[in-house]
Amino acid sequence: MSFPLNDQWVSTIGKACLWAFIAPMLGRLLMRSLCSYLSAEAPWRSGRIIPFLPLTFKADKAGISRSARRAVAVARMFGAPLRVSYAELRAGIERVKVSQKALYTLANSLNRIAIAVASLFLVGATARSPTLDPEYVLVTVVGISFFFAGVVALKVADRESDTWIAREKDGPAFVACVNALSACGRCAQGRTGILEVEWHVAELARELGAFASNGGRFSNVGRKQDMSRHVAQVQKELLMMTGKLLEEGPAALSDVVERLAMVLDRMWEQRWLRLLDGLDCNEDESVSTTEREPQDKRDAWIVLGGALAAAIGLAVSGSAGVPLSAAVPAALVLMLGPATLWGSRRLGSSPSGLLQAMSGAFDGAASAGGANPTQAPPSQGSQGGTS
């Protein structure tokens, strides 16, 4: 059966290729435009997901009032009264709760819209019975192209929503500090155990680390590094406090409450580089614990990819009959090269320095392998006979 390649099929193939190129770009452009508008308006800060609609989210005002009242009372009971008033604390918690609920709803809505559009076009493209007809082929290709446009829009929406959530990470840290103070009060009254206090303080440390590592409100990289160093020290201090609490019991609650009250006041005053006093800022402690996790994962993938490339290279060279003396150094370069280029800064060296050291080692091995180890050196007698 010959394929009827005529002018109509040529036109259909051309249109299909054009739509396959345009549709994903169009989906990306539309979603980026929508996300740029939402990022500029930031409707979630007023409890909305659509800027021009009066629909707003509500928070549990009774529960928020109890948390704020308990935090203020606990701080005063342990001799560390808060500088932030009860009304301000309650308003701050309510604002964080409402904005977080609206923000996560908006992020989920964008993702679901992109998934629904992609699924709709995919169903429309495959609903008809397949025929060898130019019109059917064009409609199918266009539908599948817009399906990929929805997938691209989904990726854009996911990335932008992650950026919005990262920019608002100071709010969850504020609420986590209030919850930790409330847990200290319940522990002092015997209504809960020390482990709950330890859990809430650890949650505060995690939220502070997430804000320092992913927060998008810093003016430059240097400011973000300053914040990361300070937060790393605050995390260390908080973990030391909970360790002391687990050793000494409720007698150490006063120190924990005093430090938590200081952190809460400093967060309310936006003193992000002075959350606690009396900290030794170590210059080597440049990133917080939550920022090291993606670095470690990246390094692991780099090493794994290098090892996979080395294994494939050895298999291919073996099947092609390449000698092992030449294949092994090349495999080592494939295995260590990516890790050298990407991870040498964490070893205190430059990529060029490590590459030079590796090449020197390979040259030394090649020169040693080039000499014949079974050949004995000339004897003194033979030297004397020739002289």
C-alpha cells in the first residue's frame, strides 16, 4: 500500500509541525503571564485567590485567640514578657493562617486547571476512530500538541507556586514559635510531655531554615548567605536547648521560654539577623541544614551519573576491543570528571586544580605501565665490557 503523498498531505504535515512547535510555547506564555499578574498582585496576602473578587478565606478566630493568649501568658509566667501585644499577636497569626490557606488553594487550583486542560485536549485528540485522513491526522496532532502545552503550563505553575510559597515562609516560622510557647505552657501545667515541646521547637527550627534557604525576599546573594549563617546558629541553639530540656526535665523550661520569647519578638520586629543574642557566628557555617539537603542530593546524582557513564564506557570499549590500559583511565575520567567539575568547591579546591592532579596521576600510571617490569637493569659487567 503506497502512501498518497500529495499537496494536501504536504500542507497537513506542515500545519501539524507548526502547531506542534507553537502550542507548548503558547501554553508556557499564557501561564507565565497569569503567574506574573498574580505575583504582582499577591492576592493571598489579603486572603483571596482572585484579586478582583471579594471572596476571602476565613480563619478559626477562637483557636487563634487561644493560641495568642496562651503564648502571652506563658512568656509572662516565666519572667520573659513579650514586647508584642496580645492584639498584635492575634492579628499576625490570623493574617498568616489566612494567607497560607489562600496561597496553597491558589497553587493547587493552577495545577488542577493545567491538568484539566491537558486531559481535555488529549481526550479530544483520541476520541475519534483512527483513519488515514489528513483532517484526522491534523486534528490529532493539534490535540496532542495542546496536551503538551498543558503539561508545560503545569510545570510553569508548579515552579511559580513554589516561589510564592518560599517568599511567605516567614509566616509559618512565626506561627511555629507561637505553638512552641503554647506547648511550653501545657508542659508546665502537666497537660503534655516534654517530647511535644521538643517537637514544636524542632518544627520552628525547620521553618526558620526553610525561610533562610528558600525565602525570596532577600536583595542579593550576600544577604541570603548572612541570613543562612545566622539561622544556622539559631537552629543549633534551639536544638541545644531541647537537648538540655530532655536532660534536666521541666526545670529547664524557663530557659526555653526565654529564648522562644526573644525569637518571637525579633520575628515580629523583622530583626532577621538578630533573632537571638550571644551567638557566635561561624563564617564556615554558611548555609542552614535545610539548604544542604538539595546540595547533597545533587552531588549524589552527579556521582551516580558519572559511575553510570563509566560503566557504559567500559562496556562499549570492551565490546569494541579497546585495551583495558586505555579504557580504564577514560572510565575514571568519566566517573570523576562530573564530580570534580561540580563538587570541587566543597573540597576547598578549584576544578582546574583537581583536573590537573588527576591528569598527573594518569600520566604517571601510563609512564609506569609503559616500562617493561620483566626487563632487568643492565649489569655492571656488561657496562664495563662496553666501555
